Amino acid sequence: MPRTLTCIKHPFVIAFLAVTGAFAAPSASRPVQDADILVAREAAQLTNTRLLGELRGRFQGHLLEAYPSYWYLSASLPKADPAEVQAFLARYPDSPLTEWLRRDWLKALGRAQSWDLFRAEFPKIASDDAEIACFALQERLARRDAEALGEARSLWLSGRETPGACQAVFDAAVDAKRINGDDVWVRVRKLLAAGQLRDALRAGAYLPAGEAMAEKQFDRASREPLAVLKEKAAFDKRAQRELAVFAVARLARSQPDLAAEHLARIAPKLGSADSAYAWALLAQQAAMQHHPQALAWYRESASATLTDAQATWWVRAALRTGDWAEVRGAIARLSPEEARDAAWRYWNARAQREAGMKAEAEPALRLLARESSFYGLLAAEDVGEAVKPSWEGYKPSEEEMKRVGEIPGIQRALMLYRIDRNELGTEALREWAWAIRGMDDKSLLAAAELAKRASVPDRAINTAERTLAVHDFAQRYPLPHRDALSAAARQWSLDEAFVYALIRQESRFIAEARSRAGAVGLMQIMPATGRWIAKQMGIKDWKATMLLVPETNLQMGSYYFRHVWTDLGDRVAATAGYNAGPGRARRWKDAKPLEAAIYAETIPFNETRDYVKKVMANTWFYNNRINGQEQSFRKMLGTVPARGVSVPDTALTAAVVPAL
């Protein structure tokens, strides 16, 4: 049996090795090896405190010495000795493990209501955590802090899903009459709108007897909304009205026209306020489906107070119709926080320009033009201030590299990545993020260069992107796998810059990348899709592991993207299709040609919408780097053809399938 263990996956194996001593423990004669940290992590996943207890002392003096101790204490909570936990927190102040352990310990203390220990440790937590925040409110209520009740009410009215620790806080606020019946309905509505039916029912349980929501009725409205709307109801009780509004929203997800028909019928009985709110829910669902009546239904909701989600889809519905006055009006309904988003700053300024208000739009566009983003590029072009990235950006000195390289967190992160990126990637990412907090631009670029040299391209790119004034765009937009990528792009008539842009977003150039969904490699191809591509390309003896070979992945991914582009007739729609599926991307088209920026903004999936914007911005930068062109971003985006319009593309039929 080998004396070091690398891929132990069975609890009986670990237990046997721990008992028999077959595991070669680090000692004076054998220093800690890479495999040992993997054994410790495996023991942590299996909550094997016995093995962790043995290991933690053996790692003393090692760069990763805190990990076995952290895993041991985490597995021992809530029964861990407080003095031992406090000793760990004091020993490793520069490690993110301290933050994670403190977070978990505070939760354990809160559950045990050990308020003295909790009170001493709570001020030291750096991250926001809803469960800890509610335990903190419990602690304040225990010492009769009157202001805690007001904060509990604010949390209640936010309508956010909350952990169980918040229940006692809400109970106290209700008992003290700081939360009344109207407040209950505010929270119920927000939770129902977010699809949190169980939490909404829990909130509704605070209503007086006779006014509470009937769980069976709301379950039925969720499953059979049409049947509920067809029933006769007096609507004299709030619960009946809320049930009807909820049923309208549920029906609108699949049949907005039918939902509108029933809402129009019952609106007089609901009353103006409740019917306006119902129209807002219906309109949002319709807008997300690009329904032609979405704007008309939004206008029926004009008197309602809208959530940001409802208002942003009002903006998007107006964009698709080209109603710029409505775009401005809907943006005016956003909260100040949401209105600061680059998308709404751009579209508001664009709407002003379309209305002839150039002087009003100019300041916002010039401010946006400073940002290296999708809307920054559009704004820069609108005001004639083209972005000119410097490809000879700041290069850190060896002295700066040495200084940053000596930071323990940077060293730990790079070691974890080196040992096993797949098994220890989460720990490595957290170490890296913790280490670069608060770094100035030059230090960030030094850290990015260290990551590049250590073959951790995602950290190099992400870290270089954080700079505010001193930049290195070459670090942000690297050119790895150049020969293989250029060959694949030429083979399938794709822009080299675009293929780079796609891969930068898909995998950050990590050849062995695997997504949670199972996508593999540089261009993140699902194994089932890979099998189909292999058949189309005539690849013999196909195996999913072939996707880990950069040259093969690039050829297959480029072939597939060209296939999707041929199907959809446009690169922007094809980019959406590559991420979310060609069928969805086709449905998101309009009956008329659509400005590509508007198509991108009105994609219903948040992830895909963000993905398309980033890929297209990446393309502009890569085109600038590879070809040295000051290309028009708006022209590059172009127009998405109308639904059903066929665009000839001979790239696939004309190409010669390569032998792989």
C-alpha cells in the first residue's frame, strides 16, 4: 500500500488507515506532502475528528498548518472548547479561516444563546450574514435594547427570505406591537412575488384568527390558478383578495392573456389599489415573455408602488417598442440604488438623446464612458470619446512582485491551486480574495502577474480587472493557446477576437475547467453536446475526456458556435444561444429587427443577459488588441434579425472537417 494517499473517497478506508497507522503521518523524518492536505480535507468532509485531531499537530510550521485545525474545530462545533476556538482566532489573524470559523462559532453560540461569548465576538465579524444578524438582534433583545425592535421591523418589511434565527426576533416585534396587520401583508406580498410561498404562509400566520391565509387555498392557487380564478368570491376579506392576486400572477407565467381576461373581470371587486398591484405582477410576467400587451398592462398599474424587478421590466418592455418617453418614465420609478446601475444610467441618457435632450444626456454619458464595460463602450461612442486601452500598461517591478509574493495569503492560495485546483479550488479562491482586499492598483497588478506565472489565469484576469486608475489591459485580456485558437477560428469562419472573448467568459482559459452543470474545458462543452459535435465532425472513438485537450475543445466549441450562429443568423443571438440554448435565444427575438443592445438588455435570464454583454465587450477589447482597430462597438453589435428570418451562412458547408 502506498505511504501517501491522494484520492481517498470512502469513510471506511480513512477509518481503517487511521486505526492501522497505514497513513504515513508527517514527521521529522517525512515532512508534510501535498497528498496529506487532501487526506485532511477528506477527513473534514467525512467529519472524521479523530483523524483531524491527529493531523493538526503534525502540520505545525507548514504554510497550510491552520487548515487541519480549522477543519477539526469546525467539525467539533458547537461542542468545541471556547478557549480552543479563541486561541485559533488569535493565532491566525491574517487568514480567512479565522473569519469562517468566527462566523460558524457565532451561529453555534447564538443557537445556544451563549450571549456573553457572542457579545464579545460579534464586533469582530467582517462579513454580512443574515443568520448572525438575527442572533445579534436576539442578543440585544435579551438585554432589552429597545432599538432592536425597530430594526426587526425594518428587516420584516424588506420582504427578504430570512433564516430561522429571525423568527424569535419577529415574534418579539409582533408581541410588542411593532409589526401590525398591514405590515404582515406587506411582507406576504413581497414573498409571494418572489415565489417564496412557504415563507409567505409563515408570515401570514401572524395575522389574527379569521384573517390568516388558508394554506390549502394558496397551495391550490399555486398549482391550479385558473381554477381558483373561475370560482366566485366575495373579496370582502383581505385574504380572498390576496389569493386572487396571487392566482393572477401564477397564471400569467404561462397564459398572460387569460390572466389579463380574468383580472379585468374581477378588478372592480378587488378595488383600485389591489387591482393596480395585480396588473403590475401580470405586466412583469408578460414583459419577461416579450408579450406585446406588456406596456398596456403596466399602464394599468400606474398607481401601484412597484418593486425594482417590476420597474426594470417596464423599462425593458418600453425598449423593445422604442417608446423612449416610456423608458424615461419607467426608470424614474426605480429606487435610487437601482437607478445607479450602469444599464439604467445609459438607457435614461439614451432616452434623453432620442427626445432631443442632448445637453441633459451628455454628463451621464461622459461619466459612463470612463467605464470599461458594455454600457461604457456604448456611451463612449455616443459622445465621441472612444476608449483607447493601453496594451503596454503598468508592469510591476521585481521588488513589487517579491513584496506581494511574500504575503502569506497569496502563498497559501497559490499552493492550494498547485496541489489540486479541483479539490482545493474553493479554499484557494477564498485565500486569494482575502489576501487582495484593500490592495492598491500596483499591488493588484503584481498579484495578477504572480497568478499568471503560476498558471492561474482566472485569478490573473479577475485581479487585474479590479484596478481603478493604473491598468494593464494585456493582463485583463490575455492571448493563450494562440496557434490552436487561430486555427479553429479560421476553420469555422469565426473572428479570432470573438473566440477569445467567448472563452474569457466561459472558462477564463482554464483548460480543465468544469462547471457545476458538467460543462468541460476552455469552451465549456457539455459531454452530451460533445458527443453530438463529434458525430457531426466525424471524430472517431469519441470520449468525454477529449474535451480536456485544448486543441480538441477549441475545434469542437468553434464548430458548435458556428452551428448555433447559422441557426440563429446573428452573433449576438448566437451568443445568447450558446449560453442558454438556441431555442430560447430564438424566442427572445422580435417580430421585427431589433437593435442588438436592446435584445441583450431584454434577455429574461439574468445570467445570460450578463453573459452576452460581457462577451460582446470582451470582443471589442480583443479586436482592438489583435487587430489594432478602433472598431465601432455599436456597428459590431449590429441588429438581431426578426424571428423566422433566414440568414444565409455557408461557413459550415464550405469548411473542411479537420482530422482530430
